[in-house]
Amino acid sequence: MTTVESSVGFDALVARLGATRALTESLAEPLSAADQTVQSMPDVSPTKWHRAHTTWFFEAFVLEPHAAGYRRYDDNYFYLFNSYYEAVGDRYPRVHRGMVTRPGAEEVGRYRRAVDQAVVSFLASCSADQFEFVAPLIELGINHEQQHQELLLMDIKHVLTNNLFDTAYDQRPHRPAAEVKPMAWIERPGGIIDIGVDQFDTQPDAVRFHFDNEGPRHQTLVEPHHLADRLVTCGEWLEFMADGGYDEPRHWLSDGWYTRGSEGWTAPEYWSQPEPDGPWQIHTLTGSRDVDPNEPVCHVSFYEADAYANWAGMRLPTEFEWESATGAPHTNGAELHDGSDGSPPVPASALHPVGVGVGDNDGRIRQLFGDCWEWTASAYRPYPRYRAPEGAVGEYNGKFMINTMVLRGGSALTPAGHVRPTYRNFFPPRTRWHLSGVRLAKD
């Protein structure tokens, strides 16, 4: 599940919980009730569902099992807003979430406020021992909600791109990226390295929170290699397209080639070419515009990332090569902020990856955090000695450790403070509605 410092206090935990819950509501605030109900494909969930499910999580894992005398807000909600927790009970089919028009967006807001009040009241009544026991569950719920904040933005982007006219979630202007320098290669030594985090870590710089899939810490062998100092850009991707990259099977894995054909892929997700031989356009959360060649390419599947790497004569890094690089000198391309200016604490990058900037090829690795989730060559499998936690929360990560690939680094939609070097995101190799990009590696 997670670990959380035993010294965390009531005030600090409640403040963090309140800020997280408020951010979800602020992200949903620009959206109409109709916006919040639509499900544009099976992978997408309605905004209203995200708001309700993250509330259900606190009911199911904190209040119902631990708060004496607590009564569910609504028995039907336990069915409607369970995602995949078989041990908790039956659930409404994921592919039909957009059919649930009731409860409405306002009623979901009342549900959220009622559960928030119940959680805070319960925590205030806890004995010291009980608080120590439930605090990790609250911290897990906070981090779970942060994941859904990113999903909320990813999903509404897909919803709005299906509109004919008004497709922008936010009206902030686009800032063109500075021209990038040619990709540089950073030599990385090989050797036996430590990967992941321990469940209980007393080191001064220990990560305070982690998901269960980030451990146990273990050693692995990494061969000497080189990493690209930055992410692949849209301009470089256009070269791949112009060279027939989407039409040449030798670049592609077999299943990737089949998926490319069945899905009709000719460019990244959200790219379009309104006029033959005209400029490519991209749909973003701030509306549609011309593709910026200096931005990192995003919304590509693992299959596309792997095909590009093959075309370039390179490969994708393993997740262990990526994690080891976070200990090397590096700088981030996206400026993160904490919301102290009154704006939501999400990256100040126009809700989209930004260019790496002019910079010098000074041996630093750039853009590790905050622009794109970076596909790795590693399958999502358990680390040595991994055991899923007991109970329903054990379904959080462990049962998905098959048929998915690991991504690292966080994106321009990841809430501030939610990324860390050991974080293991994972998606099936065909998916691309998330902000996923490409870093190259070579031997």
C-alpha cells in the first residue's frame, strides 16, 4: 500500500487532505454538468465519476471499516463508483459510466462534502494508536486522488476534442517553445545499482510516501549506456512521419503494427492535418493550434515510441536506467509551482509539455520530471520479494502487473509534489491519451 511517517500530525494531515480535495473541485469547476457526464471512449471516465470515485475510496477504505457507527451516504454509490476492487463488492461496468446521469454533478458535490466532514470528524475522534493506523490510509487516499486529478484532465481533454467548436478547457495562451539544440548523449556507467524504496526507510532523504509497487528496494545490474539529454521533439517526430515511419513495418513490433493498422494511426493522438500538405495541428487543453516543432512530442503509445526508436537506430531506456539517471546532474524543462499565487498547484506549463529551452549541452539530463511520462522498455512486473498488501487495498497495483509497460517521470498534468524518482506509472502499450513522450537510449 504505502508508508507514511509515524510523526505526521492531525493538523498537517487534515490540511493536506483538504487541499487535495479542494483541488479536484477547482479542476472540475470550469466544466458544465454535461461536460462532466460524457464518456468519450472506454478508457475515459466522466469528470463526475472521478469526483465520486475518489470520495468512495475514503468511504470504502477509511470510514466503513474503521469509523464506528458510520452509515454509507448511499448504498447505490458503492456499486456505481467502485472501480475495480473485487473484494469490496460488485461494480457498475466501466464502459457504461457515461450512461449514469444520476446522481448529477451537484449531488456528487454534496456527497463529497458529506464524506469530507465525516472523515475529519472521525480523525478528530481517533485515539493515538488508531490515528497511527489510519493515517497511512488517508495518505493513500490523498495520493490516489492526485492520480485521478491527472486522469480528470487527461479524460476531459479527450472529451472536448470531440466537440465541433469550443474545445478548450482553459483559455491561457500558448507560449511558443524556444528552439532546441541537437540532441546530446550523456554517458552513463554500468554496475550494480539500488532500485526502489524500502517500506520503512530511516534515511534522511527517504521518500515519505510511496506506492507498494515502488519497492522493495533491490539491486539490479545496469550495463554501460547513453541517455539522450532531452525528450524527442515534435519536429523530430515530423521527420519520422515524413520518412514513412508509420508505413514501414520493419520499425514496428508485430502487435504494434497490427494496432497501428486497426486504429488508423498516421500521427500522434490529437494531431490532425486539416489541409492536404498543410501544417499539422494539435488539440490541447487550451484549444487547437499548429504543432510546435520545439515542444516534446506527446500522446504517443509505447508501440509508436518503440517504432521511432528503431527508426532512429536507438532504443528506449529501461526503467532502471531511467531511475539511475535521477541521481546524475539534471534539470527539468517544466517549472513546477505550489499554487501559492492562488492558482491550482499544477505545473505552470500551459497544461502541456514545454520545450527544453536553449540551454547548453553541458552534460546534464533534462526534462526528467514534469513534461511527459516517458515510456521505458520495461514491462510492469513486481520487484523481487514484492507482496501485495493484505485486503482490498492489495488490488491497487499488484493485479495489473501484466500486459502493461512502465512509464517514468510525471507529466505537465501531474499535481505538484506527486512525482519522485521511484514512481512507476503503467499503461497498456496501445494507449496514448495520457501525456506520454519519448527519451532515447543507446548502448
